[in-house]
Amino acid sequence: MKRVKWFSVLIIVFSMLSCKQYVTTDENKTTSNNAFKPDWVDKVGANTFSVSNKTYFANDFGAINDGETLNTGAIQKTIDACAKNGGGIVTFKPGDYLTGSVFIKEGIKFLVPKDVKIKGSENIKDYKEIDTRVAGIEMVWPAALINIIDQKNVIIEGEGIIDGQGKVFWDYYWDLRRNDYEPRGLRWIVDYDAKRPRTILVSNSKNVFVKDLNVQRAGFWTVQILYSEYITVDGLKIKNNIGGHGPSTDGIDIDSSKWILVQNCDIDCNDDNFCLKAGRDWDGQRVNKPTEYVVIKDCIARQGAGLFTLGSETSGSIRHVYVSNIQGLGTKNGLNIKSATNRGGTVEDIYMENITMEKVGTFMQVGMNWNPNYSYSKLPEEFNKDSIPEHWKKMLQKVEPESKGIPTFRNISLNNIHIKGAETAINVSGIEHSIISNITLNNVCIEAEKAGQISYSAHWKLNNVKISAKDGSKVSLENTTGIDFPESIHQSE
């Protein structure tokens, strides 16, 4: 993955030079590549550890490499035997291996070699149901294809392929949503009832490496880091748009976890590329675990809903985040902060720098009333509230007082940003009861069809900012204080 890193660096250097053509200078300008780098950044990620060199081949425990035989039991037996003997390497002889959920244990390196493909079962019954959290709610849901739960000192790596074979689950979701749930006013719960497997889950674990894998066609989220700390995700290539565009096929989701490092990854998906979450609504506030101390660097975001997304699950708060050296190619949004007025939580202390993007929807998309049909739960009259599933009841539980549901966004810094081909430069919308405050834009150059708008926001610091709108528009300001976009930065082409 060194090529990804150096290619990103070259693009960033070139774009920074390009931005200097468009912006005016002043004596207080800061152009350092690490102008905002916090002092905790070098402390994130897993610590190096060793595992035994003893190797266990799943084939010796009955695994068949024909791509058709279900190998769940054989692979799990291999893992269990390795763990019982003090750990080591669990791996495979060349071929394709069909499996349902498997669970990696402490002291194991789960190695997927270059000539091996792990194929996820297309039968949801092959994914053991577990207590977990999905989309911000704790509930019983299928385990992932590969799971690290309540463990430490685990490695998943290799240049082979992990194929979630997710299309069958995508089709099931769309059928359920369009032909059943939406017509009955149940858009808010269909994602939870249409149980689809994640590909890799790291939950309640510590000191884990997920490295150098080729992951494709996730049934749901690709990699979820949940309730964990000191985790490194390094060198993943994620391709979820093979054979279709799967709904909610996020790339990497960091969920109520801390001290996380993500680097050298290349993600093509159909939802958020890199996403931070911290629970939703009443249940998220009950759990009340933040996501904090996260570094994402030297990556590529291709097709997807957000190069870097925070939310919409913000209830436990998201803070202390550093994102650097990311290239976006056809990604819908750049910085995407989203929540709703029943979520609550605070998003703060967010640093982004050295970002380049081409063909963007909106670079800076920030709002507190995201996707109302999904975000706000209402039980249709046809249902008896006493006989509905437990996770429905959690979704319907009101946050009280209502003021606890109002999110807060503040202290966000963006440095060395170069965007070409955007539809909209900036779309930032606070609300009357929650003003978005303390935003810093330094050395920012955005070429867009239209400039966009800012509302219910205050105290922006602008240094060397250029928004070039093809329609000649300026950033519209409504209900703002302490925000001054000089006339000179607006220039139609």
C-alpha cells in the first residue's frame, strides 16, 4: 500500500501549489502540512506483539477449497485448536472457501494468502445471531462473516480476498423496504429488521491489526470497530460496487471506540467511506460511549456517500479526530456531519488537512435534521405497542427532556483543502437551539457549480479561502454572527 500513500502525497503537494494561485496571502497565513496536528496523534493504534509461528491449516480440519462446500465448522475448529494450544497462525491452502460466521481468538494471526478467497454464505442462517450494536442500537443481530469479540492481540491479514457475496442481501433489503415497510410507514425500522451480515467486526477488543486485505461485496457494513480500543486498520482495499450498488455498504465504521488508527486504505463503496459513530437516540444515550482519539490518514475514497462522515449516530459524542492526506475521487460529500434532533451528543475537536477531491456533490455538508423518514420513529396505528419487537421499543423510546436530543457541533478545523468539480461548495445548517460554532478554514480552495449556504452558525475564522462558483453565487449567510466571506473570494468562471 506504499503506492497509495505516496500517490496521495504527490496529489496533495500539487493541489496545494494550485491553491496558491487563487488565494491572497497575509502575514499570519499558516501553510504547514501539519498546521493542526494534535499532540495525541502518535499514540493511536495497536501495539506490536508476536504470535507463535505454529501454523494450522483449515484444510487439515476438514475445510474444502471448492467454493461450494460450507466450511464454517471446519474453520472454527481450526481457530479453536490454535487458541487451545497458545495461539499461532490459522491459514488456508490455495482455493475458495465458503463459510458463515467465524470467531477469531486471542493470540491468533488469521492469514488469508494471495491465492485464497473467503466467500461469505448467501444464507443468513449461517451467521450466528449475537448481542451487538448496529446503526446505533443494541440488539440481537447476525454476527459478521469474521468476528473478533472480547479478545486482544489478534491479527487478520493477507493479500487474499474476503468476498461477502452481499448482493442477495442487498436485493432482500430493497424488496422489503420498497414493497412492504415504506408503504406502511416503517422506513425508520426496515434497516434493523432486514438483517444483513457485516464482513468484519471487531467488538469489545483491544490491540488488533486488520491489514492488507482485499474485501468486496459486503452485505452491510464492511468493517465495524465497536466498543474497542487501540485498533489498527492498515492497507485495506474495499470494493463494494462489484455487481451492483449495495445499500449501506459503508467502508470502515468506528463506533464508540478510541485510540484507533486507519491508514493506507482504498475504499469504493455505496455509502460512507470512512465513518465515525457513537449510538443513536435513547439507546445511544443510555450506553453513552464516545468515539475519540481517531486518526485516518493516507487513504483514497472513491465512490461513496462521504469521504469523511461523522454520524448520524452522535448520541455518545465524537471528539478528538485527525484526518490527513485523503484523496477523493467521485465521492458524494467531503466532510459530512449529520445528526437529528433526537440524537444529542457533541461533535467537536475535529481536524482535517491535506484533502483533495474531484467530482464531488457537496464538499462541506453539515446538518442536524438528517433523513427525517429514517431518523424519527413513529409507530403506525395498526400496531400494538405492547407486542412489537424489543428493538422497535428502543427506537420509539423518547429522549427526555427533548433538549437532550439536540446535538452540538463545534471546534472544527480544515487546512489545505483543494476541491474540483463540486456541485456545491458549502451547505452548513445549524438550528435555532444549536448554533454551529468555531469553524476554521485555512488555505481552502473550492471550485463548484454554486457556492452554497450557511445558517445558524457563528465564529468562523477564514484564512486564504477561495470559493469559485461557476454561477457567480456567493455563500449565503442566514442567522449567523462572526462570519465574513470577503467579496474577493467569490469569482465566477
